[in-house]
Amino acid sequence: MNILRKFILDRMSRLLKPSTRKKWLFFSGWRTIRMENTLSLHLLFTLGFVFWSVLHSALGVYRYYNPTIIITYPGAGKAGFDPHLAALDGLLSIRSGTGPGEPIVTVKRVRYKYFVTGLIDMSILFVLVLFTLPPIRRRFYELFYYTHHLFYAVVVATLLHVKISDNKVWVPGVAIYVIDKLYRMTKVQLSNKEPISVKDWTASTYEIRVKPTERIKRMLTYGQYVHINCPEISKLEWHPFDIANIKGDEYLNIYIKKDGKWTQQLYNLLFDNGASTTSSLSEQGRVEVTDKALESFSDEVDLGLSNADGIKPKRIILTDKISIGITGCYESIYKYAFENQVIALIATGTGIATNASIIRYFLARPEKVKTKKIYLVWSYREPETIGMLYDLIKSISDKQLWNSSIFFYIYCTKKADESFEKVVISEFLTNQIKYTIGERPNYKSILRSIADDNANSTVGVTFVGNRATQRSVSRKCNAVNRTRSVTAKINFYHEYYN
């Protein structure tokens, strides 16, 4: 699917994308045709496979219980043969021909082997599809994850179901899939070679920093995600997380929200084992870092803590006892955001990771992208969450990169105490940063303002966050698009994993 997306569907999507040079594509309407979205591709091929499988199975069951009966008469075509009397005789008494002139009855029906293997195939497929329904997938993710592996059983049953000669069509595709899986397994990295650092930001959010292998470093770019695994929880279970990194970074920054059983179990493994600030890493396998202990760490274990009082993580640990498996990095649809002249990066909570990497790439290599202006719209609940963006803002300020090409709109939906507000305002207040406390962003107003300020430019809107807000932002984009020309429309980019 990756090859198909990269070399065929991606090019088709770019061809059909409206632009000032393609005014004849008026029929594409107000929404960009995006065929390179990995999730959309997965759903497209899956639904197509399920639809044709159900149709094929329904016809097969009908043919099995309603076979086609063909009656042939040896005397057909001879002199004195009456076809009407022969047909009447065949309807009244169907017998297999045993002698001269007797009718020969041929019953054509689905063979028992194909009937049984087809039913087995459809039964497995039914269970697989049932547990992918959103209510089950979101509430019982582990159940969804493990039942999704029934896909392998579906493939095996399908290979047994079809004729041997037809396997020539199936085998190449299955072989490519197996080779791809084996190749991904060779790229799995375990973090047990050196300690990992973990920051506890809020009651619901923590950050893992892992030093990647040289192979993963070469793959790094903006807007990517990785799959991580913790063998202490499950050796089979992998979960996707966005990373806030670009090429050249020494560590992977993975922001995790405690939004399920697995992420909570990982948090408990990392933090709830009674860490000691005086224990050495080699003896206890973990150490909790205090302000006094920070000076003792070398540059090789740079923790990246902010110096602003009140914006530090609640606690931070180093551990080499917990292994974190990493595979990736994988491209996402967000890499196409730079095909627009203006980008509005919208995120909630830990979704800031993807947007941070896009902003860092824009500031580091502005000559390589078409984009001239970026707006960041980020909302979160816990006031301390803003610490996750501190390093980026401080880097922009230290390098004096604030200009008319980058603007931040930050919303803390929960009211913070006055002392914390003063710290945040003193650290973050600039002409390019608008910090709002106790309110939710009005996405329609923000998007319309951005569109009006850039009336003759294409605007790309990326969203990383929960499903409900994603739908709301999508509707707001469509509403704004109704007032804009096709060649200066808002292109919406999003992916979600739950």
C-alpha cells in the first residue's frame, strides 16, 4: 500500500488538486481530493474487500442451495425429436440417463469445499469487522488490536478457498506484504542500550525521550510518527505516537496522554516503583531527578528542562530497566501541508508534537518550502501543559526568529492560579503570541480571520487531536471555503489513530 500511495495515488492527488494553473478542475468542489491519506487508503481497500466478499458469499450460498440443473437429451437434433415433449418429460421426471435416449441430468452447484472454506472465511471476517466499529475500538482498544490480527487467518482461508490456479494472483501480493512486515521488524529498536528520560508534565500527560539508532536518525523529518512497544506490558501490542523531531535531533520526544489501559500501565511502570534521588542508576535501574541533582548530569543526558519557575515538569526520571521498542519513523499526511502558501496548525493536548516539528522545519529550512506564513492554534486543559512548548518558544526567542511569518494562539481552557499566570505571561508574552486563559478557541472566527488576511493565498489547515474537535474544525473549514474561490481554498489535513 505504501508503494501504491507514493508512486500512484499521491501523483493522482496532486494532479487533481485545484490551483491557479488548473482552473478547469471546477468539478472537484470545495474539498481537495486526497488519496495519499494512509488511513483513508486503508479504509478504502478494506471496505472494498469486505463489500465484494459479502457479495461473492451471498451469491455462493444462493448457488449452493439453488443449483443450476442442465438436462441434455442424446436424441436432440435427430429426425423425429420433439423438444417440447422432451422438456415436459424432463420437468416431470428428472432422471440421469442410463440407456439410449434417456435424459442426462447435470447439476451445477458450488462445491462443498468452496462452500465450507467460504463460510469460514466470512465468519472470521465478520468478527474482524465487528471489533473495528468505533464504539468497540475506542472503549476496548486491546480487544480491537488483537482481533485485528485475524486478518492473517482471513488471508489463509482465502488462499484455501480459491482455486490453485487463482493463487498466482494472490501469492505475489501476500509475498510483498510478508516482506514488508519482516523489513519493519528489522527496524525495531529497543531502548535498553542506554537510559531513557521521562517527564511527568501533568496529571494526564507525560513525555518520553529516547535516543534513536543512526538508522532512525537518517529517517527523521517533520510531521512523523513512530510505533512504540513495552515488552513488560505486552510483546505484541504496538501503539502509534507523534514525535516532535526533525532531522538532526539526538533524541526522540514522544508525548503521551494517559487515555487508555496501555498508556496508564506504561506510566505506572515508569513512575510508581518508589524511585530514590540518591540511588545510582546501575543499582536501582532508575533515578528521580531533583533541582539539586540536575547539575550532576552530563551533556549526553540533556534533559531539556525549562528554567522558568512553575513551568517545569512535576518530576523527571531516568531508567534503564524498562525497555521501549520503537519502529519507524513513518510519514503522515501532514508532510503535504507545505504545498500551501499559508498553514494553520491546530492541535489539542499532546497533538502539539506534530505541529512543533513542522514549525521547527519551517524555521530551519524556509527556502525549501512554498509556505510563507504559519499560524499555531493550540488548546489544552491543564495549565502546566504549556511547558511542552517552552523549549520551542525559547529557541525562537534566543535565535530572534520572531517575525511576521509566525504567530501563536495558545488557549488554556482551565483557569490557572494568578502566580502561574504571571510566570507564563512573563516568559511567553510577545507580539506574535496570544495567550488566553479560561476560554476555548473559536475556530470559525480564527479560520475566517486567517483566510481574510491571506485572501489570495492557498491555506492549509492541519489538525491533531480528538475526533470530536476534528469534525468541528472540518466543518468550519468547509464553511469558510464557501466564500473563497476554488484556487484559494482551505485544504484540510488530519489523521487519527483511535
